[in-house]
Amino acid sequence: MKDRLGIMDYFCQMPTIMDDRDFIGEMHFSASRSRGPGGQNVNKVSTKMELRFHVASSALLSEEEKILVEDKLASRINAAGELVLVSQSERSQLQNKDKVIEKFYALLTRALTPRKKRKPTRPSRASKEERLEVKRQQSEKKERRKM
């Protein structure tokens, strides 16, 4: 389990588009009662953490990045333009907060990382011959059924 600073260190070490950006100031957190394990603690303590991030008003994202995030994470953005993430898997509020921050950075990194362009490749001679051999065997098998 990563500690609170460990998560930020982990993301700061990743050579990504997130370098030199701290989104913590633009995140809004709210806690509520969680479901799942915890016994009586579940009924008393608010451990579920909800992160809200308003994409359009972010000062740390460029206009192109905002469009990319809104496009790629459209299913997670509500009508108010907020990216909403929830974590309730842990028994403590702090652990759930760390998990939801980790999830946020992972989603944002994935949304802003450009996809590699596919290099068109040709099938090798061996793969062509193998494919034709399998077709020949299949054809012979079906031909034998007719007899």
C-alpha cells in the first residue's frame, strides 16, 4: 500500500504529460458513507471519497487538452462539466482519498497520452504458408465428409 506521499512520488517519477502540474488545488473532495466491509464502522463513518474536477475551468490544462479529456472521458463527466470519480474500497477515508487521486492521475495520463500510429506490416512468408496449409487441411477434412 502506498502512503499519501508515495502516490505523488510515483506519479512525479513517471515521465508523462503530467510533469510539473499539481491538480490537487483544482480537485474538490467530499466524503459520504460507504458500502462494503467495515462492520458497524460502515454505518458511522464517512469513508467513501468522491473527487470532482471541473475540466473546462482548469488552469493547468491547455484548450487542446481540455477537448481531449472531455472527448475521451465523456462517460465520466457529468452535465455540469465535472469529472467525477469515487473510491470506497478501503476502510479509511485517507486510503480512499489516495486511491481516488491515483485513479484521477491514471485516467488523465491515459486520456492525454497520444496513441501510437500503427505501422502497417505484411504477413511473413511462413505465416502465409501456415494459413494456406490450415485451409488445405480444413478443405480435405470437409471433402472426406462428403464421401
